[in-house]
Amino acid sequence: EEQPKLYRRRAAIRRSRLGDEDGAMADMLKARAGGSLSAAELEELMTLLEAKGRLGAAAEIAVELAADPSSDVKRIERAARLASAADDRATARELWRRAVKKTQEIGAVIELVKLLDPVKDRAELKERLAALEGKEKLLDLPDHLGVLESRARLDLAEGREEDAIANLTEALHVAPEAADPWQSLVRLLERRGEWEALAA
């Protein structure tokens, strides 16, 4: 019982008075293992872990904090972004679903769309993309790109290769330097043997 409290106290001293973030982080992790960190301290530890590139550990804490039913959208979205950064797509997808339920903010919808599987989540993906139809002018470049790539994924899942090519081509018009749509388009054209299109 006392040991975690000592770790918490030492972590506060290390960080605020000594500027020893690594030492503070180590002590906070020990205190957390003892189950004695408050939500504010968990937020602080999560920020430290994220800054040090320990995204998996940061995401674990973020998901724990977001599990509280009273969590606001900001907290849920942060957890979703960290889960994505830690390559935990399934957790990120569920968190973005929660965020979208709380707010229909277009950015949250697009983040969810980018994570939906065109086979397993086909009906939801179609519904979300249909809701975004005609709103492209409202989107910033990364979001616009995400919508076009998601449409192409759905097209391919439904066997509409021509439509997929059109969406990927539009993505490259929007962002000529974007690597992902270019690679997807090259793979598709190579598979179809469309060498002239590749050379264009």
C-alpha cells in the first residue's frame, strides 16, 4: 500500500524539481502496477510515454481512461489515435465508433471510415461513405484523400475495378505526392496488365 504512494511522490519530485522525466516515468509505471494512480496521473504518464515513443503503453492507458462511460469525445478520440499509432486497428475502430456516436463531427466519421474493413464492415462502410457524398469541398487534404482511398477499397471489394481506378486516380490528382494511392493504383494496373496506363 505504502510503496506505490512513495513511487508517486518520488515521481512528482523527479519531474517537477529535477526535470528527470525518465525517472518519473519509471516510478509512475511502478505506482500504476500497484494500482494507485489517479486519472490525472494516468493522463500525465500517458503523455510521457507518448513523448518517449512508447506508443503501445501509452495506448493501453488511453484505452483504460476512455473505457469510463462518462469519457468525453476528446478523450475517446485521443485513445483512438494512440491505438492507431500503436497499430491496434481493431481497438481504434471501436473507439472511433464510440466517438461518432457521441458526435457526428465529420473528422471522426472519416477516421472511422479509414479503419472499416471493406469486406467485414461493408454495409457500415457504404453507409458512412454515402453520408460523406458531396462533402469533399469541406474536407482538408488528408481527409479528402482518406475518403477517396476508402471508396477505392470498397470498389475493389465489390469487384468494381474501373471505379477503384477512377477513385485512386482522383486521389493522385488531389495529392500527387501521396504514396498509398499510387502504390494501390500500380498494383491494380499491373494485375490488369494495363502497361500503357502505368507508363502514363
